[in-house]
Amino acid sequence: MDYSEPDFGNQKLRINIEDLETVKCPACNGEIFEELTKFRKISPIITGKAMEILPEPVFCCHACKYILKNTDIVPIDFSDKRIN
């Protein structure tokens, strides 16, 4: 078994990669993704300069080309959470 040991200052966390959940494509259940780049234009009104381009990394399913959204990667379930 391979263990990754991320360094968090003086603390080390031992993680067995075999125990982690695999992210799957919600469209086809594929498990292989490609990193692509999406470009966003930033208005000169916001920056005070000429038009600027901001690169944004996105992940695309290798099998069906579905582009993952943040909610696809990190499921959020607020159904039983209450704000006091």
C-alpha cells in the first residue's frame, strides 16, 4: 500500500489512496478527466487597465467531454443542516 504524507507544518497526515472515493463523471460514470483552460475577460471598468484575460482551469470527462462543475466534485447536502 502506498501512503501519501502531506506536510501540514509539524503534523503529517497518513492517507491510503485506496480508501479515498473516486470522482466519477455524473453523465457517464467515467473516472478519467482532462484539465483544460477556460478564459474569462475582465472588463477595463473593473481593472482600471486594458481588457485582461483570466485563465480558469476546468476538468472535462475523457469519455463523454462533460465539463465538471464544482458541485459535481464536492457534493453538498444541506437537507439536514440547520442554521441557528
